[in-house]
Amino acid sequence: MRPWSFSASLMPVLLGSALAYPHIYDISIILLILTGLSALCVHAAGNLFNTYYDFKYGVDEKIAKEIDISVDDDRTLTEGLLKPDDVIQLGLVLYGIGTFIFLILTYFSPAREPYLGIIFFGALPLSFLYTGGIGFKYIAMGDILILLTFGPITVLYSFISQSGYYNPYPVLYALPLTLNTEAILHSNNTRDMLHDHAVGILTLSILIGKKLSYYFYCLLIYLPYLMIIFIMFKISWLCFLPLLTLGHARQLCKEFRTNQLIKLPNRTAQLNFQLGSLYILSIVLTNTITTKQQFL
């Protein structure tokens, strides 16, 4: 299920709840847990179907060793740890559990409009279509799905579940985290680009080449910091907290430039967790202080 990537879905859930606080002056822990669990189930199920279809189409075949490159570190099916049918069944079970949790969420959430259902049942098939069905990953459109799913969609899903209504402004606050999440996928695709090309897969990394992939990765890594600096000067100085991870970000770009790509996706996910945690903390502190000042 690739748990190292779960920050990509948990951080947007926490961010959406944090952004809802000034509107309701309270955060429901029950709603937060239900929202997080339903998002995690869909994310994990999507990862499982990704594993299955990569195996089915030969993406993770051991032939990759013959061209001296490092492929995805998910060896579940290529090493026979599970059978393909087992992976499919587990994925379907997780989709079912996620849907059941979502139904419980609708009971507790103040949202009465159909927004929650539209978002959840819209995101669920997207997680499958990343590699299943149309297979957006294989036609250089996977990045678009990741940008939408692990950004605006999940943040809005969490925001609406807490606040009870739709508001477009959380999408803007989701951008720094969304771009950083996309960096995880882009580093993974760049690491595997030679193998992906050999088996007939087309990704953005293959389209733009290794050099431009490096510059695009640096853009995805550094642009969120520029956005955060803007928020810091526009909203609150407390939003400086994510800037504490700049050293880690600089190191990752250096590793990319020197072709140290084997563990780069995992290390980028670590940055995503650190950046997301500090970003959310800064928003919570800002909202708390602002709310207290309003009461005073």
C-alpha cells in the first residue's frame, strides 16, 4: 500500500480542517478522523491497483535489471509476495471500507449539499483510473490527476466536511502543498524514465527529458516556499515555519542534480510531511491568535 506516500493524502485533510476553523470556531475530531480514514482507504486502494496494473503491463518486471536502472521499490508481485488476485481483492475491500466510512461521515457532517458525495465519488474512480481503465499514468497525464486529487479535491473534501458548505478559497491555500506533492510523483517518474520508456510508458519526465525534469523538480520544490513567503507578508508572520525545511529541500535538489534518484521519492515524501506539518501548524496558530483577538 506504500505507506510512505500517505502524507500526500493526510496533509490535505489536516489542511482543509485547519482552514475551516475560523468559520466554525471548532474542529470536530470525529469528522477529522473519518475524513482522514476515508481518504487513506481510497489512496491505499489506488496504490494497490497501481501495483497490479504496473505488474500486468510489465512495468515492474525484473527485465529492468538488464538495462541497469532502478525501478519502483514495490516488489510485492514481481517477487511473488502476493498474487495479483490478492492485490485486486484487497484494493476492492479498501474501496468498500472507504465508502462505508464516508457514509458514516455524511451522518456526522453538517454538510447538507451534495458536495461531499460529488467529491468523494469523483475522487474514488480517479484513483483507479491513474493506472486502471484509461491509465492516465501511461499517457503522460498522471501528473494532472495527482495535482487535482492530492490538492484541491482532498482539501475541499476536508473543509466541507467540517464547515458544512463550499468555499473556493481553500484551493488557493492548497497550492504550496499540492506542488510539493507533485514533486514526489515527478521524482519517481524521473527515476524510472528509462525503464518506463523501454516498456512503452509515456510520462512527463520522458516528454521533457532528464535536464528539464531537474528544473521542473526544483520548481515544484521551491515555488511553494515563494508562495508561503507571500502568505507570510500578506496574512501573518507565523507562516514562516515551513521555511525551516529549506535546507532539506536544497539537499533534495542537489541529490536530483547528482543523479541520486533511488530513494529520492521517499525522501521527497519526508519533505512533504515536514513542510505540510509546519504549514498546517502555522495556519492553526494564525487562526487561533486571530480568533482570540476578535473575541477581545
